[in-house]
Amino acid sequence: MHNIISSLSNRGNKLASNPARIDFEIFMEAVQNLYSPQENPDGAFPLNIAENQLMTSEIREKLSTIIKKNEIPEWTLKYTDLLGNIDVRKTVANFMEQYLCKVPIAPDIIGLSAGASAIIEVSSFVIANPGDVVVIPAPSYTMYTNDMGIKSGMERYDLQTHHNLEDYGSEAPVTTALLDITLNELNNQGKVFKILLITSPDNPTGGRYTEKELRALAQWCIQRNVHMVVNEIYGLSLIDIRDEKLKADYPAERSYTSFAKIMHELNSDFLHLWYAFSKDFSMSGLRVGVVHSLNKDFMNGFANANVPHLVSNITQWALGELLKDTHFIDAYILENQQRLTKSFTLLVTHLKENEIPYIPSEGSFFVWADFSKYLVEDTDKGQEQLWLEIYRNSGVLLTPGEGFGHQKKGLFRIVFTAIPFAHLQVAMERMTTYLAGRND
């Protein structure tokens, strides 16, 4: 085995010896031991992987119907356009225009790749040189590091916008003042600030950026030739913050819009948008990501680099057929948001009862919560120990704070969509009972 590993490239050796995610091995263990009230009442509750299990039956039934009732077209067996089949892109563009972006979207300014990871990887490969820096407000999605670093060679800079959760505030974590400081710091290090990456709604905080905030950041980036990308992968997975049980957490009215509106107003080569169907539509296994940009050179470059990342034609066809049914889409989005709100409310109610601080989510599948009061020691080791103890003693597997880039220890992400609502009830009871016992 040693000889095989040593025959690899430096990149290969690093990948062979370092897991993509610290929690993946334990996740696979938990998946093999899933809780079932009848068959496995002592089983595990994996709440660490960003999947929406609340709506999978609806999507599976719809796709099954499409496949059974329609003849698969001949074009699915042939090569297609490098940005995706043009007819499918027209359908996707219409969907984005109507439901997500609320501005005109033409099929020639979007491209399809095999999932969000492929969209991120190809975009960074086309935009950046090896060693260029992507600035991301912390905490943020752990896998951005690999998606933008392994092949593109970008360096990740985790911008510390706050320490304690109560400092997160009503304003967006990233401001132009913070960007000025970051730019000066990177310039002094001889590094190139190439991309500002915003996720809205955010992973893991669930925060959203207002139209005003996004416009200010976009103008800052354009003036300094910095590319700004907004990932709206959770753009339709919104929490009903007007719910009677939740509205006290959201005191201020805030106006939101898709980044696409600002892109079309400013018409800049430095502004881009990412989307994928994996989250809002519970189809992470189908692997369909979307990039939107008004930069023609970028789209041409993306197409040529996209060859190994094309979405299978039969997947494109099935997705296109699904998106044509606007009655289904309307009902699905409404039901999804209602189920999201119900599960989110259950989770935060338990956190409040145990006086565990959290950031009130406005969208996505997550709650970012502060368990630091349970730490035995305020270190990376102490954080990992607490994470494992919660899992081993309650069966609840959270996403560990390591990798999100936030400096404070004891912060974990909880995916409240990863299991059915009834199972989430049991999971929260077991976790909070265990944590309450630690205080005795």
C-alpha cells in the first residue's frame, strides 16, 4: 500500500491520506444504524449532511411518473451542447426567471454542470489563477475549500465578521469596511483578492443578504476588479419568519432579492450567480448545478472546461419535464417551506429550553448553534470531544465546527431537514436530555 500511495502525485498523496470531511466516516456509521421506532429504536440520527428528506417522496413520485408516462427522446443518447441541452436550458431559464431571479434569464447566459460542486470548481478554474484568494465570510460551507482549491489551486480566506453569535447582528456579516481591511491585508501579503463568495441564504447560519447589502458589495467588487459570486442554492428553501412561534426572533423588516436583479442592473463581467437543484428540490443525487453570468468570455471558457462535468442527458431531460409542470412547482415550493418551518420551529424550541444560543435562520436547512458552555476545554480537541460525546450518548450526529472557518470553539451546525419530522422530535428529546444531564 505504501508503494502505491508514494507513486501518486503530491496532490494524489494528499487526497489519499486526508478525508474530504472529518465527519464522513462517522456519518456512514450512523447511516448504517438509522433510528426506526419499531425496528431500531436505539438507532442514530445523522443531522450533519445537507439533504432535504422532508420532500423526497414528492420528488421521487413525480420523476417516476415522468419516466413511466413519457418516451425517452433520442437526443438523450447523443452528445449535446457543452453548457447543457439548449431546450432544457430554456426550461431552466424560464424556471429561474419565474421563481428564483425574478428578472429575464436567457438560456445563453446559464450553463449546467454535474452538481453544485462542479459549478463551483469550473467557475473558479476559469476565473482564478493558482494561489489567488477567495474571501468567504466565516463561518461558511466546509467543502468550498476543496471545490475551489483542489483543481483550481485557490486559497481560502475565512473573513472573521463576528465572534459570539449575539454579535452577528441585523446587518450582513460582510461590509465594505471589512473588505477594505481584507484587501489591504492580502495586498501586503502579495496575494490577489480574486473572488468574494457569498451564500444567501447562508450555510451554516441561514442568514440572508438584503438587496441593499448585495448592491454595496457588488459595487465595491466592480470598482476593484474582484469577482463576486452569490450562491443561491437555498434560494427557495425559506423559513416563514412571520410564524407566531418564530417572529420574536426577527424584529426588523428586511427586503430581499435575488442577486440576478443586481447583476442585470449593473451589467458587469465581475458578477456571477450559482444555483443547483440538489437542495430546494431534494435531488442531490441527480447532480444538476446552474451557473448564471453576463460575462460572455466567462461563459465560453466555462463551456470548454465543462466537458468532464456535463450532466447526463437523461437527467437533463427528466429535470426539464419536471420543471415544465408549474402547477407541481407552485405546490411543491409552498409545501417545502411549510415543512421546513415546522422542523425548524421544533429544533429551536429545544435549543431555547436548554439556553443554547443560535442564529435565527431565514432560509436553508441549518441552525448554527453555540454549544460552547458544554466544552471541557476551549480547544479544537475539546470541540471534537464534545461532538463525539453528543453522538455516542444520544445518537445525534451534528456537523462539527471544524472546517467552517469560524474561530470560536463549540459551534455546531444542525441539519433539521435530514430526517423525518417525527424522528427529529425523538432526536431533539434525546440530545437535550443528554445535555441537561451534563449540567447536573
